[in-house]
Amino acid sequence: MTSRAVLAHNLKFLRARKGLSQEALADAAEIDRTYVSALERKKYSASIDRLDRLAAQLDVPTHFLLMPEMPIGDAES
């Protein structure tokens, strides 16, 4: 699985787990909703700064967004 695919999967999973829409996550992270959508569709890669902002809103460490096998039970650490 590529890094883009891992990010797309984890971002969508964590967003859904928190019950956030793409728009709500984007607003909270101060990025455009279409950018979140493009990340989830593997169309864009993200900068470290944007990963940090997304992870903060998802209440996970930034590196969780790029882990191929994210430790689900620890996702709220």
C-alpha cells in the first residue's frame, strides 16, 4: 500500500470514528473541505504542517495518519 493510500484510509477511518464530516474536519483544521476530500481519494499528498493540523483535530499523534497498521485501540492516545 502506498503512503497516499495509507493516509487516505486512516484519515477517513479516524474522521468517521469521531463522527466528523469532511467539512467539519476541514473547518476545524483550517483547510479547505475539497483538500480533505482529495486526501481521502488519494489525489493529493499532504505537508507535515497539514498532517499536524488534521491529527490534532482527530486527537491522534500525527504519525498515526501514516501507519499502515494503526493501533486502533491506541488511536485516542
